[in-house]
Amino acid sequence: MALKILVAAKRVEDPESKIKVKPDGSGIVTDGVNYKLNPFDEIAVEEALRLKEKHGGEVVVASIGGEKSVTEIRAALAMGADRAILVKHDGPLDPVVVSAVFQKLFELEKPDLVLLGKQSIDDDQNQVGQYLAERLGLGQGTFASKTESLESEAEQKKQPGLVLSADGKSLEVVREVDGGVETLALQLPAVVTTDLRLNKPRFASLPGIMKAKKKEVKELAASSLGVDLAPKVVVKKLSEPPKRQGGVKVADVNELFEKLHNEAKVL
Amino acid sequence: MANVLIVAEQAQGALKKATFHALGAGREVAKRTGGKLYVALLGAGVTKAAEELASYGVEVRVADAPALEHYLAEGYAPVVAGLVKEVGASYVGAAATAFGKDLLPRVAAKLEAAMATEVLGFAGDGGAVTFRRPMWAGNVVAEVELGTPVKVFTVRATEFQPAQKEGPGSVVPVAVSVDLASLKTRFVSFKEVKSERPELTEARAVVAGGRGTKGDFKEVEALADELGAAVGASRAAVDAGWVPNDWQVGQTGKVVAPDLYVAAGISGAIQHLAGMKGSKVIVAVNKDPEAPIFALADYGLVADLFKALPELRAKIKAAK
Ligand SMILES: Cc1cc2nc3c(=O)[nH]c(=O)nc-3n(C[C@H](O)[C@H](O)[C@H](O)COP(=O)(O)OP(=O)(O)OC[C@H]3O[C@@H](n4cnc5c(N)ncnc54)[C@H](O)[C@@H]3O)c2cc1C
Ligand SMILES: Nc1ncnc2c1ncn2[C@@H]1O[C@H](COP(=O)(O)O)[C@@H](O)[C@H]1O
């Protein structure tokens, strides 16, 4: 019943960093910007580790990007993943290309489950998992969450939110959707993408960080996989959205009410 | 001439409001391409909904079958992809709801198409319409080209006016052969978050609470009810399990643009702002005068929300 899990790990700008567009609109200013593992992928790694802790198996991390992505791969290995694959590629990518590469990795690794984040916080596309499920002809469980809150006992006990059936052939996924919460059963292998409430990712321990240095990171050239690497989503130009003019303070509730009533006319 | 297909969304036969905004966007694309606008509607028992859509002056292709009762991406995607080919659509769109975001990338993959998520606007014409969309939590707006014959997109409903009724349309039934037993996905259950309040994304006013409520949303909800508003929340409040997931406003939650947005006990992280900075009037109530939300608020009140919200509610009530 052991599960082999392939987990996506993308290097992205730290969500705490200030993002500015270059004057010519060709990209963002990267000076002074920190990088980290995409927060949703961190949740995916955590979930994979919990599933492994419960059912046994192996957690394989995969990232597509430049040499620097090794840092984020090591972060996932330090959390406890077993080994990793870096598909080396410099230059722009899009969900069409990334999902095609993951299809190849799926064929190479034959995992029981692929876990990805629901979205990269740089391109905010929210597509790769869905593309991948279709390419592989598998079921998809996007926006995976869990019934219990992140403050619950189940979370404190580090229980996985994804529930493996007794026969080990299918996985129940609780999904955050509009107007409520949906549960799906997916036949394995399957593709699942993680939402924020699935779990609270662990911090890497010092021994974990030490061990990660010795774990295997296999490097593959993207060009060796036989997929079309030319992005189909072509970003022509970036700009900053118009700034909102705010910053007016009112002294008390009386003034607030008066302004909302007479000036803004929303009351 | 490039035709346009908009995928409608319904629940128990009732159309989602976001669908009409998507239809508005679809009409704009059809004007740019000079093509025809079609709508795809899938479900079980959706005849009435199909007729309602047709009254907007579009051709509705309706797949009505028991197997489509519960939405499953795996079951819906082949039907939509089939329709795209049948009507010769080069642009396929839907609202950027949980449904649209789950389904359309799968449809796109089936059609070997590239996709733009959460589109804010269009430019260009003919076969070369381009898309404006947010990146990096709305810090950046990108102009994007899709380099595939079929182009797929979801639209941010708040950025498009809903479609107006334009003469009679038509309803064309489509035969579907979805065999649920052959799918690798099975619907298990849906737990609805019931609410008497208006839908968050449609409400004229929203009162939202954050970590500053310390889990006590009573005053936030009471003010919302006095205003006939929806209730929203920051990620911190949702993560703590204080309020349903469905209430989260932000980069990874709902995007709202009401006439009035009241943020109470919310600091104003960029990921939260991404979901509400399009609101007409923003009010912030926060104890900390340095909270970043004040830089953006039209009216900032440095106060304890547990004191200020009931006072404001009393004033509103008295003025009625
Ligand atoms: C990948 C990613 C995605 C995210 N997506 C979202 C998203 O979609 N939506 C979202 O909201 N966040 C999102 N976040 C989280 C975001 O970065 C912030 O952590 C979050 O918005 C903070 O919530 P808050 O303002 O309620 O809490 P805090 O930042 O802790 O602020 C609480 C505020 O309450 C004030 N306060 C305390 N007591 C009172 C009182 N009695 N009266 C008045 N004011 C009081 C404090 O002064 C403080 O300003 C995301 C983060 C990441 C990394
Ligand atoms: N370059 C990449 N390397 C590894 N995983 C990726 C990459 N790009 C996207 N992903 C995965 O796909 C998810 C969704 O990405 P997106 O569709 O770009 O929003 C992310 O959360 C990652 O798990």
C-alpha cells in the first residue's frame, strides 16, 4: 500500500518581497528580491510527507528551472523528501510546457500520486495540475483542503488531509469550491493540487538540512525529454496597475458615518 | 472569423451570476474577432437555464444528461472540447470561479491550447486578440499573447459588465455519452455553506474581518446584516477555522469589487489587497495607525473594532 509520490517544487519570488516592474516593461526588478519554494508547493511537500509517514513509500521532488532551483529542491529535501529531479531549463516557461515535462517525469517515475500546488504565486495561472491530469488521462482533485481547521487536533497530529481507501486503490480529496466543500474519490494514480487549508508545512530541522545535502538530486536537461519547450503563453509587456489614492483618516465614528453618507454616498 | 464559446455555470439548474459577466466578456471578444458567440451549458435538468441564456441573443448548446448532474472536470472536459470543435470556436472562456479554474485548463489541454487565467481585459482584433491579466498577486499586470490556434481564458467577473439581453437566441441540444463508470473521478458529496446573505462576489457591500477579531465575528456580521452586506475574511481568519473557506478575499480567495468594503482588524497584506482593491469605497478599522491597509483606504479609522463597529451600526440604524 506504500505510495510513491511525485511532488512539484517551483522556485518563486518570496511573497513578502516587493515586486516592481522594470521601466521598459520587459520583466520585474530582481535586485533585492528573495526567492523561496512556492508556498502551495510547500503544502504539497508536507502532504506527501504525511502520506508517506502514514502509509510508507517514497517522496520524489521535481522542479523545472535554472541551476538556482537547487536551493528550493534542497528546502523540500530538508523537510524530508527522499530524492529529487531538477529538469534544467533557462528562460521562460508556461503551464503547457511545464505539464508536458511533468508528463515525461510521470512516465519515468510511475508514481501513484502527483501532488502540485494549485497555483504558482508568480504567474498565478492555476493550470499545471489540470493540464497534467488531462495529458495523463487521470482524475484530478484541485484545491485540496481538509474538513478540519488548521487549528484542529487532527492538524496538530499531522494527519494527512488526503484519505487513502482501505484497498489502497483510491484517494478521497476534500476540495474548496464556491459555496461549500466538495469531496471526490480519485482512482490512483491521480493528480492533486493543494490549497492553503490542507496543512501547515513543517520547518526543516537542522539534522534535516544536513541530511538533505547528501540526498540525490538528478539533473536532466529539459531538451533531452523530447517536449516542445517553446512557451505558448507569451508575455509581451508588464506594467504596474494604477495606484489607489487613499490614506485619509477620520477622527471618529461620527465623522466616518458623515463621510460615508454625504461624501461617498454609500450609506 | 473566429467564433467564441463561453462555458456557463449552474447549480441545480440556476445560472451563476458570474456567467453573465463572462458572457459580457465573450461578447466583447466576438466583436473583436467578428465571429459568432456561442454558449455551452452542461448539467442535468437545465432546460430552463438554457432558455434564459438564449434570451441574451446567443446560440446555446445544451448538454442535458443525468451523468452530468454533478460537475466533474473529467466528465465535462470532453463534452466542452467536442463543442468547441463543433462550433469552430477559436476562443473559449468562462468566469474565473472554482468551476472555471478547474475545468478550463483541462479543456485547454484536450485542445492543445494555451490559456490565460483571470483576464482583466482584451486588446487587438481578428485572430490576434491579446489578454491583460494579473501576476504576482496583482502587483503586476501582463499583456499576454496565446500562441495556439485555440485560445482559452477565464475572466475576472468584476472587470466585465454583465451581458445585456440582445434579441432572441436559440437552444440546440447536444447528445452526450458520458459513462460515469469509466471515469477515474467519482463525486462523493457536497457540503454547502448555507447563507442568507448576498453572495460575496455579487454584494453591493462587504464587511470583512481579520485576525483582529480574535475569532469573534459577531460585530462584523451584525454590521454586515445592518447594511445587507456579505461577510468576507482574511486568510488569517479562515486558516484559524473561525469562518468558512468560502469567505476568503484575496489573491487565492475571492476577488470582490463592491461599492463599499469595510476591512475590520485586517492589516492589509498585498495578498488580501489583491482581492478587494477594486472596491469603490474602502473603509479600514484598525487599532494600529501604521497598518498598511490605511495607505489604500478612502476612510481610515484608528480604533478598536469592537467599539467602532457597533457604534457605526447604531448610526446607520438611526439614519434609516
Ligand atoms: C501564497 C499566499 C497566499 C495568500 N492568499 C491570501 C488571500 O487570498 N487573502 C488574504 O487575506 N491573505 C492571503 N495571504 C496571507 C497574507 O499574506 C496575510 O498573512 C493575511 O492577509 C493577514 O491577515 P490579517 O490581516 O487578518 O492578519 P494580521 O496581518 O495579523 O492583521 C491583523 C490586524 O488586526 C489589527 N487588530 C488587532 N486587534 C484589533 C482590534 N481589536 N480592533 C481593530 N484592529 C485590530 C492589528 O493591528 C492588525 O493590523 C496569503 C499568503 C500567501 C503566502
Ligand atoms: N517550473 C516549475 N517547476 C516545478 N513545478 C512547477 C513549475 N511550474 C509550475 N509548477 C507546479 O504547478 C503548480 C501550478 O502552477 P501554475 O499553473 O503555473 O499556477 C505550481 O504550484 C507547481 O506545483
